[in-house]
Amino acid sequence: MTAPLIEVRSLHRYFGSPARPVRAVDDVSFTIQPGETLGLVGESGSGKSTIGRTLLRLIESTSGQVLYRGEDLGAASSSRMRTLRSKLQMIFQDPYASLNPKMRVNEILGEALQVHGLARGRDARERRIAELLELVGLRPEHASRYPHEFSGGQRQRIGVARALAVEPEFIVADEPLSALDVSIQAQVVNLLCDLRDRLSLTMLFISHDLDVVEYLCDRVVVLYLGRVMEVGPTAALFAQPLHPYSQALLAASPKPDPEHKSEYAPLKGDMPSPVNPPSGCVFRTRCPHAIEACATARPELRDMGQGRFKACIRDDITPAAALST
Ligand SMILES: Nc1ncnc2c1ncn2[C@@H]1O[C@H](COP(=O)(O)OP(=O)(O)O)[C@@H](O)[C@H]1O
Ligand code: SF4
Ligand SMILES: [Mg+2]
């Protein structure tokens, strides 16, 4: 196997006071291979955005490491980090909030280029901006417009163009579709898909839309209460989720085909507070398969073969067994 582009090792991010920590991310490890799109799914509040931000060092970790091509980002100096910034970019959920309303598109993109010393000189900059707009399906004349003159979908294209301006290798896309009308989400998905392939981008794709994750991602990490419940190749995980939480999450996702009803019971109740996570398996208070032993030890992620991992002590929960509960 080739060396991973991104390696996350035992990442922790706690908020609040040390006496009463909010365990937003609690011992998370995974890798992303070059060119791979890794999906990160889980209910709201499970720690997805915190992981995304910590990965790019937009916020600091409490402990653990993030390695980019083997280099520990947490140990990088601020000048080294400035250099690395161009390799590591973020596409935000709300393109409007992340674009300066007082700047024209050419200024927004020009600024991104200038910060990293790319496309120096007026002609080169204008050429590059036109190229970027074309890349995301906008027209050169859009360069002189302000963000409010665009539709939501077009604004997200500008957000994508800004991220791509610096020729990144790795992109964190944090719910990039959730602020968009359903009718234009597919266009933006197709754009991301196309760009990823053309530019050989590596991506962490954060979403609660499981259909999009299934379409876009090579592998998936399932997160619950700041911990990884399951990791696996997308097709296998969606066809046969191994962890009870993945099973419940997939059951809750509406399927376009009503004939194809899920065999799993959907989730009940709310996620507990990360201030006070359950002992042992954090999912046990909502797990239909919980047994006494689940309260004592914290399940490690176990290798189930074929690139699949689950953090659950029970091995008798096959899809058929799940049917009978
Ligand atoms: N700056 C912060 N201060 C305190 N708690 C935070 C902060 N950011 C996130 N959290 C908490 O961390 C947990 C994970 O949040 P987040 O990473 O945003 O989850 P997700 O993106 O999966 O919805 C939540 O309980 C949230 O309230
Ligand atoms: S360890 Fe126990 S509580 Fe946790 S998912 Fe497995 S069966 Fe459910
Ligand atoms: Mg989030």
C-alpha cells in the first residue's frame, strides 16, 4: 500500500474546562490515501466539523497527531504552516458567510493567489482567474460581480474556485451542499466529482446526506459522539453495515425505492451529551444489541477483513440477526 496523504492518530479535541470537558473528538484515527475521497458521516454534534477543522489546523487539537505526507502538522511552525496552507484547503457549508460581500469575485480569487505568491503579475492573475471560473462552470464576465449577485449554487462554485486557486492536494468539504437548494445539489456534486478526478484531489467529504456519500466516497468513517464506530469501503458498508450504529443510521436514511425497505430499526432518542458520554461503548444507551459487557470496556476498532473495521464487541450481529430484533 502507498503511504497515506493524511494520517490521523489518536486525535482528541475537547472544548470547555478541563474539569468539565466537552469531548467533541475522542481518540479518532484514520488515514486517507492519495486520490481517495473519504466520507465522514454521523448525526449532528458527533464531531465531524471539529475533525475537519482540526485536520487543517484551523483549530488546535487537545492531543494526538495529524500527519500530512508524514509531517506532523501540529509541530509545524507558523511560517511552515503558511506554506502548507496552499496544499490544504476547505470548502465551507455556507458559501455566502465565507465570501467577503464587499469584494468582487476577481478580488476574492486574486487575494487567494496573492497570499501564496501564485500567478504573479496582472496578466497572469487575470488568466488564472478566468481559468478558475471556467473550471467551476462560471463565465469570465462573472469576475467583476459581487457574491450577492449570484445564486446559491453559483456562490458555492466561487467557494470551490477559491479553494482550488492555490492548487491544493487535500480538501476538506464540510457539508458543502446543505445550504443549497435540492435542485442544484446534484450539479455541485457532479462538479466536485469531476474536479476531483481531473485534479487528482484527495478529499474528506463531511455530510449527513448518505446518498451523496454513497455516490462520491471511496471509503466511509462512521462517527458517533466523537468516536469512530465503523470504517470501510463505501459499497460494502452500505450493502452490509457491520456496526449497530451504522445499521441504524442507514435505516433512518430515506430510500427512493420503497420496495427496498431497510431491515434495521431506525435510531431512537437523542445522542447523549459529549460532556457526559456513556461508559464503555458510547452507543450502548441507544443500541438494540447492548449487553452488560458493553458498559465496561470501550470497544477498540477491530479489523474485520477486506478493509473493514468496527468498534463493537459483538460478532453475532449479522444483518439476519438484526432482522429479528
Ligand atoms: N467551539 C466550541 N465550544 C464548545 N463546544 C463545541 C465547540 N465546537 C463544537 N462543540 C461541541 O462539540 C461537539 C461536536 O460538534 P461538531 O464538530 O460541530 O459536530 P458536527 O459537525 O458533527 O455536527 C458538539 O457537542 C458541539 O456542541
Ligand atoms: S459494543 Fe455493545 S452497545 Fe456497542 S454497538 Fe456493540 S452491541 Fe451495541
Ligand atoms: Mg458540522
